[in-house]
Amino acid sequence: MSNTRQAEAVSPWRAPLLFLILAALFLAEGSFRNALFSGSWNTALAILNMGLISAVMALGVNMQWGYAGLFNAGVVGFLALGGLAPVLVSTAPVQGAWAAGGPRVILALLVGLGTLALAAQVWKRLSGAWRVPALIAVLVAGFVLYRWLFDPAVMAIEANNSARAGNIGGLGWPVLLSWPVGALFAAVAAWGVGKVALGLRSDYLAIATLGIGEIIVAVMRNEEWLSRGVKNVSGIPRPVPYELDLQGNPDFVARAAEWGMSPAVASGIWVKLLYAGLFGAVLLALILLAELALKSPWGRMMRAIRDNETAAEAMGKDVTRRHLQIFVIGSAVIGLAGAMMVTLDGLLSPTSFNPLRYTFLIWVMVIVGGSGNNWGAALGAILIWFLWIKAEVWGPEFMRLVTGPMPDGALRSHLLGSAPHMRFIALGVVLLLMLRFAPRGLVPEK
Amino acid sequence: MDILNALVAILNFVVIPAASYGAQLALGALGVTLIYGILRFSNFAHGDTMAFGAALVILITWGLQAIGISLGPLPTALIALPFGIALTAIFILGTDRVVYRFYRSKRSAPIILVMASVGVMFIMNGLTRLIIGVDEIRFDDGARFLISVQQFRAWTGLTEGLSLRVSQALTLVVTALTCWALFRFLNRSRAGKAMRAYSDNEDLALLSGIDPERVVRLTWIIATALAVTAGTLYGLDKSFKVFNYFQILLPIFAAAIVGGLGNPLGAVAGGFIVAFSEVAVTYPWRKIATYLGFEPQGLLQLLSTEYKFAVSFVILIVVLLFRPTGLFRGKSV
């Protein structure tokens, strides 16, 4: 790996040029209306917004992979955990939910955590024949107590106005406050996984994170008191005005008329522009911080560890500890992106967290963009997201072109019908080609 | 107290389902562990190899059914299985040639090979969706039950019934035969000994004139055969759905790690350990407790079935914490 990371002369114009091409793609999407592009600024901006959020996710993955060589296969879990924050922090409180069982649920969760901590202490302090029986006794007693506290409280919360709420509800605080909370949630989970799986073989972290990702998503799907499960949480407040309010505002309608746009279109564009500004500011701030960190002695140490762990360890660096640190920071960034995504959607839909879409697609973004380079990761994220969305349109078009000479029949309609699945194949091919022929990505690390 | 009925219930709801699930996991974990032992990376594409192979088997089964071939009481998929294995093995050997061999000759870090296997996973996942779609497919024809609940009740006069499906019995028999053949191959044949030698010490094996490319090819073929068999049996038992094969990756990895990565015997044991814990933890024990004379209040279910993956995860974590090389001493860290 080390020889592929050696700095090679790369034209300084490469990154700006690629960003220009990306901008041209978005301009084309917004202004031309043909088979390839939609010609709608609303669509173009919607893609851009999700692209910016994907860029934040890619930054997080890039910190873990590009700075430290850690393979996090559970991005979707940390993202979902971050997405929980806007629900718990900023949705309106649910009438009666807290009284029904809030304190008891909290107590149950504390008992659960306390049991684990106690078990760890028992294991550490005791030795000899009593060690295993004592450990099992602590775990069993803790589990029984936990379930005794937890089950009735959950039943009570879920029974409370179950058609419209049935969850614990939020605090009603401003939604922007929930973003750092989302990062915190993800960081805590990452600390737990990292504590166990880091310092072992590199693949173990991949497998352990794959597991934690699945479990977090399963929890969100099934714990209705927390996230309403398949019933989704909607109506998450926004940091920007609502389209309908803008359309009812005479000043805004007059301004839109000046620009020659209908109020409906103009309000959509304005809201999306505000979001783009917000997300862009977060992204730029993160890139700035990450670049500063990378140029500091700490960043040099991280790269030294990545390139040669044995040598770094011989220099007295605590490799496992640094890995844990960067793993937690990267996961926190992913959690932040999750909170941003749920805020943008205004909806938490636990069933939509699919590992192919939210773990491995992000990985492709980082590898394509350039692992180890923050600008590269951001570029790769926005580019791949644009292509991923457009492939939905381009795939069937392409298939129609290819199957044009074929007679109409079962095979042709089957091929046309399954064109959307071509996205996965294309993604795999892109990943393999990049890994093989340009492992340093579009914008290589300096 | 009604011990007989309690035993039958345990057999019916815990032992039989866990045994057949465990056998499927064991076959999957054997493939993962062999690839790990020889090629030294965790193959993320293994779940999708199972799905891809099972999809081919389904297509061939449909073809056979269309021309009127069947196995009587046994599922037609059994005839299709060797063809499915052969086609999948050709594809997998192709991926080795195009993808993995490059990194092997460069001696890249294992994590790069893991990344490459993610790329292969994407392609195989897309191909499977392309050829067979994302819907749930049942392809078990022939007889459904070896022992049905009514028959069992009529024979024994017990209130509790017991059923053994053909797919479950078939899973156990096929797994037993496969394991027997595999271990015989690894322990007795020249090629199997070469594989074990290569797994133990690559350089020493090279010095004694073992052709590494041949060992690698053999490993891919055996792992693919195991994966396709596991995938087909899992599909016969539970129905075929592409996404399920991605999710089964976690229990399979857990099984392989519990047994010690690179240790085939451990992988089999790990598969059964994971399956039995999963079923035991997610089964509501109320009925059995009632037979034994208790009067439980709740369902006595430790975890709801949606969290069955949490069980493999916890087992994984416990093993990583206390015995990172696995119960049967796999490859060192």
C-alpha cells in the first residue's frame, strides 16, 4: 500500500478543473431540457444538496480510511444514529409520553449500561474459579432487571396516542442544535465498537462495524417508542422557511415576478439555495478543520502510522489509541451528516437505511475522489451522487438504445425492467477500476 | 409436568430449525474460512456468491421443470445444483483472474483485497438482481414434509406435534456428506495437503514445489461449491430473496471467527454455535415452561426475532474480546 501513496507530481490545476467540470454538469442539469438533463433548477439543487451531505459523509469515511486505513463497513449505522438526533432534540414533545414511561426507560437504559460496566469490573477484579460464575450472575441479574424496567415503560409509551405518536417525542429545541448531538451519538457508538475491534486484525473492524451497522438500523426499525419504526417520524422542524409561507408572502411573490418565475418554482429554489448555503458552510468548515489537522504534527503522526504502523509504534506512538481517536472523529462526522440528511428530508424513515446505498456507495465516493485528500473525497461524493441519481434516467435510456435492434419480447422487456439494477454493476466496476488503475483517486493526496 | 411434550416442542421449535440453519451457516463459514486461510482476506462477496449461485440454480430448476424432469419427492434443485456450482465457479475464477490476482502478486495489504471484494460484491449483487429480480421466490418442489404434525400426533398420541420438512432433512444430510468429503479431501489427498501446507506457511509451501496458483484456483472452486450449496439449501429452506443473502453475511463471519478464521473444523462448530444461540435467544419459551409446570407471565422471549443479528454480533464481540483467534485457534492476529 505504501508505494501507491508516494507523492507523484500531479498538476495543481487538476482539482480546480475537475470541480469546474462538476459545476458544468450541474449547470447543464439546471438549464438544458433533453434526454440527458431535466432542465429544472429545483432538481439540480436537490441533487446538489444531497451531494453536499454525501460529501460530509465522505469526509468522515476519508478520515477513517484515508488518514488511518480503517475500514468502516457500518457507515449506515452511524448515519442512522445521527439521524435520530433531530427526532429526539427538535421535534415537538409528545403529550403524555414522558409521563407514561420516560424516566423508567432512561432508568432501564442506565441499568443496562451499568450491568455491562459492572460485568467488565467483575471480569477485571476477580480471578480464579469465581470469575465466570460471577460474570454470568451479574449479566443475568442485570438483564432481568433491565427487562423488568424496560418492557412496561415501552408498552406505556407506545400505547400513548399510538396512531399519531406512540414515541417518546423530542425536546422541541432548534433543529440546528441537533446536528452536533447527532455527531455525539455516532461518536459514542463508535467508541464502543472501536474499543473492542481496534488493535486486532484489520478485517475484524470491518466485520464488527458491519454488525453494529445492521444492529443500529434494526433498533431504529423496531423500537417504535424511539423512532416510530416503520411508521416514520415526519414533521421534523426546519432551519429554513417553508415554501408555502414564502408563497403567501407578498414581498417574496413580487421578487419572484421580478425574476420572471412562478412563486411555486421560486420558493422551491430559494429554500434549496438556503439549504445549499447551510450545508456548503458546514462542508467547508469541516474541510478547513480537517486540512489544518492534517498539516499539524498530529496529522503527520496519523499519516506516519498509516504508512508504517510498525515504525510508528517503534517511535513510541500508541497506534491503537490513535486509531480509536480517528475512528471516533470520523464516525462523528458521519453522524453529523445523518442529522443533516434527516433535517433536509424533514422525515426519519428507518426502513430507508440500506447498507448498499449508505455504506458502500459512500466508500465508492471516497475511493473515486481520492482517499487521503479531503477535497478529493468531497469532489468524489458530489460527482458520484450526481451520476447515481442520473443513472436512474440514463440507465433505461441506454438500455433502450442497446436493445433497440432486438425484437419486442419477454427478454427485451425483462432487460428494460431490470435496467435500474445496472447501477450496482456500474458502481462495482467503477470501484474495481479505480482500485486497480488509479488507487489514489481523481484528486490524489499531496 | 409433561416432559415428553416439552421435549417434542423443544425438538420441533428449537433443535430442528437451529440444526438446519446451523448447517447452512457452517457451509457458508467453511467457504469464508478457506478463502481466509489461503488467500488471507475476509471475502465480503461471499454472501452474494451464495445468492448468485442460488439464482442460477433456480433458473436451471425452472428449465428442468419446463422439460418435465424432477426428482420425485426431492426438490429438482438438487439436479440443478452441480450445474449452478460449475457456472458460478467459472464466474468466480474469472473474478480471481481479473481482480484478485493483481493484488496477490503485488502482495497488497489484506484490507485492499477486502475493498476489492466489496467491488465484486456489488457486481454480483447487481447481476443477481438483473437475472432474477428482487422478489421473494420459492422453488422447493417435491414432497414438503418428511414427518408432518398430523402424522406425528397420530403415531404418538401426544398433544404437541413435530414436523420435519424435506428441506431441513436434506440440509442436514447434504451438509454431513459435504463436510465428510471436504475433510477427507483436506486430510488425505495430495491437493488437500498442499492447500493445508500453503495455509500454514506460504513460503515453505513454495519451497517444497507447491504451485500457488493451483492451490488458489482449487480454493476458489471449493469455496464456491460450498457457497452455492449453502445458498441453495438456505433458499430451499426459507425462500430466495437477494437482500437476505447480504444479511446472512454477518452470522457467517461470526461463525467463521468464533471457530477461528482459517480453521475448517472451527467454522462448522461456529456455524452451529451461532445458529443455536440465535434460535434459543429469539424463541419464546413460554409453551415449554408451561409443559414443565410453570405458569409464566410473559412470552419468556429474551430478544424479539428482529434482533437475531444482534446475537451473532454479541457472540462475535465476546470472542474478539476474550479469544481473538477463535475457540479452535485459527490464524494468529
